[in-house]
Amino acid sequence: MDTIEVARTFFGWCSVINIGLLAFSTIMLIAMRDFSSRLHAKMFGLDESDALRAYFAYLANYKIAVIVLNIVPWLALVLMG
């Protein structure tokens, strides 16, 4: 089996799994925003608005990581193959 083909399959599945986790996290944070912001504000001694900002930063950083570490290598391997 070709090494590039294995790497392409690996990064493709990594991308699918991480995009699914990102979508699930986004849906859960939108659906349970009030509950989770109150809970995390109490747990970590934050204001609820700070918890909401932290959620946004988490989703933004995770999205950038998925693009840079999964989608771009997969796309490069597809273009090479």
C-alpha cells in the first residue's frame, strides 16, 4: 500500500472526526449556553460574560487547529496524489 495513500486516509478521517467534534461542541454550547456559563463561572470564579468569551475563544482556536493540522495536510496530500 502506498504511504501517501495511507497518510491521505489518516488525515481525511482525522478531519472528519475533528469537524464532528467541533460541530457537536458548538451545538452543545449554543443549546446549553446559560447552564454551562453559570456552571463554569461558579467553578472557576469567573463572570458569566467571561465564560462566554472563553467558549468563543475555545471554538475559534479549535477550528484553527483543525484547519491547520488536519485539513491542510489532507488537501496537500490530495493535490500530490
